[in-house]
Amino acid sequence: MAQANVYTSAGNATIYTDKVRIAAGTSPVTYQVNIVYPSATGNLYSVSPSVPANSYLDVFVGVGNKLTVVGTCTILELGTTTSGSYAVRQV
């Protein structure tokens, strides 16, 4: 397996695995998933969910979709590059 990407911020960043771990710093952070694969459908959540300060949350994003996180955090890609893809979901 290839090394997972690690981010310290995400502003509409393309995610290359099926999920991410968002670890908040000393302040809470909010996140939003923009569904673009298989077609542009918009934000996954009507209200951006949050991760409490000094904690982490594993979030399904889906391969090729976009992630935006507001606040100080570390984001680690988890999973594989195919398990969340459209072709796999159709099986």
C-alpha cells in the first residue's frame, strides 16, 4: 500500500482514499465533504459537523471527493484507494 497523505489543512482538497482521520488541535474544527464522484452533487452535510478539541474522528469521504476542514488540525488519509469508489459501491 502506498503511503497515506497527511494534511495540516484542507480547503476543497481531493481525497485519494475512502476515509480520513481528522485530529483537532486545542480548538474544535468543522468539516464538509463535497461529493464530486461520480458526478457533482454538492455538500454531503447540510450543516458542517465538528470534531471536538483534542480529539479525532474517522470520516468517510469517498475516493475522489473533496474535503474542507476549518480550524487547526491534522488530517490523515485512511483505507484504500478503491474501497470507496463508485464501481465498488455498485456491486
